[in-house]
Amino acid sequence: MRSEQPEYEVAIIGAGAGGICAGVKLAEIGVTDVVLIDRANGMGGTWLFNTYPGVGADLPTLAYQFSFARKHDWDRFFASGKEIQEYHLEVARAAGLDRKVRLGTDIVKEEWDEANHLWRLHIAGGGQITARFVISAVGAYLRPKDKPAIPGLDDFAGEVMIPAAWNHDYDFRGKRVGIIGVGSSTVQIAPSIAPLVEHLHIYQRTTQWYFPKPDFVMPGWLKQVLRIPGVAGVLHDGIVLGVIELALRVLVHTPSRLFNAASWPFDSVARSLYKGWLRIKVRDPEIRRKLVPAYGPGCTRGTLGGDYLPVFNRENVELVTDPIARITAAGIECSDGTTREIDALILATGYEVFSDPESYREGAVVGRDGFDLGTFFNEQGLQAYHSTAVAGLPNRWIMVGPYSWTGTAFHYILENAMRNINRAIGEARSRGVTKTEVRKSAQDRYHAELMRKGRNIAYYFSVHCAGSNTYFVNSQGDSPYVRPATLLQNRRDSVNYPLDDYTYETLPVGDHSERPLDALQSQPN
């Protein structure tokens, strides 16, 4: 009895920036029998869904692009969401990935078939896709929190929308609007709709650090300079990455006693400077007081919002910091008994993120011997070998996994992950094996090393960031977002890890119920 052959060599779950990067980089090692799978009806991921007013990158375009597909003629220094979406689609089309995608296909369960050394990807509504290898490219922000636990939400009679599903047909002119949340989306939405509405109430639970955004139309001379081969790469790698490399070296290698002692005056000075910045941007001293964070600048990702702070100088904009008690049919009632009537409610309440175990559902990914990824993450905490491979899940990798933030923009993280994944898949192909899996001992050793190197990060997040509501600290109190290593170390590690940290096995040619005696390795240890 011969083993079943998979439909594809590699299935990539997700057709956003991660899936596009995976498809391009796999082709570089000769892997072209791939399929990109996405539940949406288009490619692009985040930038397909997020089309709200003012949407755009909060990093300069110099950093927010692939190193293998640099674009020199961006319209603005900080690109709009529309232009980023167009850029990603151009990269996908140039690589022929638009012809290798299955859209409107929601994978509800990934199940490892040990007898045939393949993954069965079960589709919502029935059917399945099989692949030898699977790469999860679903990104960092997995699902919008479109149903926050606020009493009475379903009772509201007006318009309700979230940034990731914006209703462009709704006319905001003359309306009373409430926005719940003060993160990156609100920073872009509020200045865009404030001139249109009758009144805008912004509900803030925890304030953020709002930094200047030096955005401008890209001048022709700068586009010409960036057109020169190598210039964009030198500017990014030499300046942007150089600054981040220095910061990470300080964060990782400073002795803990010195770091802990220095972190307090650092935060204090930062808050003093920030208060000065607020005095420049916001006129009302009471509003300024509400906008001063009670935690350090390293506790959250920080938000570039050049137009956000001045919005509070408008007569029709109110910052509400009283806790929300409930939502009524007509508006929002706060704990002090005040009810503000609104016509439209915007829920800018964030996403389920990759770094929280609660984002992973039990039964969604089931590997060898019934290993359940959701159960493992929820019981053991988030951990993965080099952020990509998890013992118990053969032939499967994660592009944005535990401790995957390596110090710069999203595209850099994706490319770093694919260097790691390509080495594993390439080695399996060169050996002619049908199954490869990271050893549990290697995963444990790697995780222990991260814990040792991450003591400064853990201290800062646990002590300085209490009450900051940061996604850098998850529901278990862990900080599996930032990898405690420098950029250079991360890049070296992605291509230099020991190949025997993986096991390798080949299906027998005949009856697969009998394992070959000459299998390179049988069971991981």
C-alpha cells in the first residue's frame, strides 16, 4: 500500500505580507509547488481589511517594505494604506503568486497525518487541502476584538463599526460619534472625522505615548536618490538598523543591576520631556494631565500621531476617561452616571495578538500523537524554536511566532523567519525525507536561553509597565513579543542553527505501516 501524495509541497496559510514573503522566498530555493490560502476574498491581509479614514503606516517607507522588492517612488514618507496594499499586490503579481492563491477559503483545523507525512487542512463548510509542509503566515494581529465585553453593546440602536470593517457608506457629517480605544487606529481616524462630526467622544482607558510623525510628500529628488542601486538598502541597514542594533545591545547586554537602576531615571526624564511636548500640542491643562502616561515609553509600541493630539483643541472633541459602565440604545453610560448620546459607535478596541496564548484555540492545530498547539501554549506558555518551529508539529512553521519581534519593521521580521524556515525545508528536501521536526530538547534549550537573556526585558515589563494594558505582556504575565537578542545575532541564528536540532524521517516506498530500518531518525527526543 503506497502512501498518499499531498496536493501541494507547501501550503501557506495567509495571503498577506507574510504569505507573499513566504511564496517569494520559497521560490529562491526551488520550491514552486505552493498554494497560498486565505479566508478573505483578496490578497493583502491587514491592508486589505483596514481601509478606514487616515489609515497608513506608522513607520517610514524606507523600513516598511521588503529588502528584495524595494520601491523608490512612494507618494509619501509614511505610505497610505492604499499604497501599501498596492505595493504588496505588485510584489505578489511579479512573483506569480496571484495565480497560486485560494481565496475565500477558511482553514478551521490543521491536522497532521502521521501515516502519510502530510498535513490535512480542513476547510469551513467541508473539504480539505493536503500539503507536505505548512507555513502559518497569519500575521501578528490575528482577529479584531469586535465584541468587547461591555454590557449592553448589542442594545445600541445606532451605527457600529470597527476599523477592520469600515462602512464607507456611512455619512459622518453632523453626527455624534463615540470611539472606544486610543491606539493606532484612533490616532488616524479621529483627526480624519473630527472636522465632519457634530461631536466626537474619545473613550480612553489607558493613554498611550504619542510621538511626532514627520510625514511629507516624497520630493522628486529623494525618489531619484532612492532609485540609485543600493542607496535604500544602505540607508535602511546602515542607519535604521544600526540605531536599533545599538538599542538592543544596551537592552540585552547591560548587567541587570545597572539596567534596573538606570531604567527609573530614564522613564522619569522621558515623562518630563513628554509633558513638554504635550504643552506644545494641547492647550487645556486638564486634558494634558489625562494624556500623561503613568508608565515608561518602553511599555507600549508607541504611536506616531502628529495630528492626534491637536484634535483635543477642537470644541467638538471630548476626551472621556471615566470607566464605561454600559452601552444603552442611545449612547454610552459611564461609571459616574453620565450618559453621552451618540449616533455612531467605533470599536477601536484592538486585536487578538500572536503573543497571547488565549489567541490560540484548542483543536485548531493538532500534530503528532495528538499534540495540540492551543493546549500547549495555554498550559506551557508560548515557546518555539527560533520563533518558528514547535516540537510535536512536524513539517510546520510559524512566520510570526513567540519572541519573533527582532527589532525593526514587520517585513524584516518576515524575511528573518523565512531564512530560518527555508533552511529547514531545504535540508529536508536535500536529504529526500518526508518528515522533519524540531527536537523537544533543542526547543527547551533555546527557550531557556531566551529566558536568561531576557531578564532585563522581563523586569522592565513586569515592574515598570503595571497597569499599562500593553500587549507586550500577555494574559499569563509573560513577554513573548520581543526577542532578547541583537539584529546581527538574530540574522546569524536564522541560518546557522545546528541541523541536528531537527529529526528527519522518510516514508517507506511500500507498506507505510512498516518503518524503514535506515530512517535517518525516528522519534524526536
